[in-house]
Amino acid sequence: MELTTEEAIARARSLADSGRRCLVGITGEPGAGKSTLSARIRAVLGDRAAVVPMDGFHLAQSRLEELRRADRKGAPDTFDAWGFVALVRRLAAAEEPVTYAPEYRRDLHNGVAGAIAVDRDVPLVIVEGNYLLVDSEPWDLIPGLMTETWYIDVDEDVRMRRLVARHEHFGKPHDAAVAWAGGPDERNAALIRSTRSRANAVVRV
């Protein structure tokens, strides 16, 4: 199934009206626009939707340095993947009055625990992140917890421009931003591209 952005928003509204807790996973390559689409849906649905990014589960910068993985931050093994799966299970069950999720702060280069509150009566939770459809443990547990998972498809030149601009915005010089986008980010993007066929829908933006 292919969706335009407006069709995806309409689909999200329909899921929020279903009378049950629904989880929509939004995935795609770095710079594809996952956060932008999630924010648009949240703006339309208001307090009937919550957004929980996977990025809150980045391992702490100090831990990445200990593990000598800081130079490829963003790769699958630089996240607390099991912790992320545990949170998604809690969000799907909706048994707690409030479920708290961490938020990644780019200015701190670390996650902040308990920054996102998801009330039990919120009907739609948007979970966005790179590796929602990766076919290896524990990422492969995630699709079964989702109501639907969407893959964002975007023009490659647009995606790369966004990605370089994001790195520059958060302090990287232009050459370093280009190198990171074409290096660690591109290696991650290749893995994410391989998961596209597992999505329930492709959203073209």
C-alpha cells in the first residue's frame, strides 16, 4: 500500500477513532522526515496522539566512548534495543495510567529519562525510528507489537541535503557533516532500505 502524506494523516485519524490503543511505527532512512510526519499527525490529532521516538534509547555518550562506538553513533548496536522493545510492549498494553518514555537531546548528546508522558487513554501512539523493521533480535520483535508500520520514501537528494543541514545545525562543520552523512549515516541507511518491503505502507513525501 502506498500513501501520500495527506492519506497517511487520514489513516492515522481513522486508527485514533478505532476505539482501541493503536501503535503506528514510522521508519525510514536518516533524514527521510520521520519526525516531521509524526509532528504533523500530532498537530492534527492533538492530545489524541503521542509521539515516542526511538532516539531516546541511544546509549549514553560516555558508554559509547567506553565501547569505542562513538564514531558510528546511530548504528543498531549503539541503542538500548531491549529497553526500547520493553517500552513498546508497555505502550501496546496500555495498562499503566501513564507510561513515560525517554527523549534524546541533541544539545546534550544524551537521552533524558521520563521526558515524554503517554496517558493510558491516548488512542494513537506514533513510534518513530530507524530500525523498526530490522530482521534481527531484538528489533524483529517490534513489528508484532505495532498496529501498522509505515516506511517513508523521499527523494535521495532532498534527504541528503536535510541530513547535512541537521548535522551543521548541531555543530558539525560543513565538511564533517558531509562526511558523516556519507559515512556512518549511509551505512545505516543501507540497512534501513533493506527493510522497506516489510512495511505495511510506503508514505511518499
